[in-house]
Amino acid sequence: MEEVSMGTKVLNGFLTLMVGVLVLILIAVVVCLILAAFGIF
């Protein structure tokens, strides 16, 4: 399977984007918890 359909490319890009967003949200939550633990935030 050399050819990848456009829909598959779009889906893969979308899934990659979603994973990236989820990771960023998790990191942001962890940072906020750390700041809250130290009483900065």
C-alpha cells in the first residue's frame, strides 16, 4: 500500500493534533498543581 488516501492523511493529522493538545493540557494541569502546592498560584 504505497498510496495513502487524503482522508487517512487528514485523520492521522487530526489524531496527532488531538494527542498533542491532550499532552499539553496534562502538562498544564501538572504545572498548576505544583504551583498550587507551593502556594504560588
